[in-house]
Amino acid sequence: MQQTADVIIKNSSQIVTFKGPERGRIREEMADNAPIKNGAIAIKEGKIIWIGPNDKLTENIAKSLPNLMNRVL
């Protein structure tokens, strides 16, 4: 069953995500990132439920659709 997001943020020029441990990054770990170009984020109850490229986003009903107009997030 697919969740419906409360908020979908889309059209970011890129979203910078970090691979690695489930804690804050330090020193050289900050270089281990995985940018997503033309990205979107789906949020439900304050938690990210999906992150990826805009063209992979299955839009469900959302309360808000902020358009980042190709800004970095």
C-alpha cells in the first residue's frame, strides 16, 4: 500500500543526501554524499517517506506542493 504524503517538495535542482552511518557526519565523511538531480521529497507526519528524482515521484494527494524552482535542497 502506497502512503499519501502530507507535503511533497519537488523541482529541486539537486538534493544532497549522505550515505553511511545513521549519525551525524564528521570530517571526511562529509564528502561521501549522493546528490539527486531534479529531486523531490515526500513527507508524512514530519518524516521523510520518499526521496528521489522528480520523474520517479508518484504524486498522491498532498496538502502542499512547494515548488523549489530549481534550487538546491
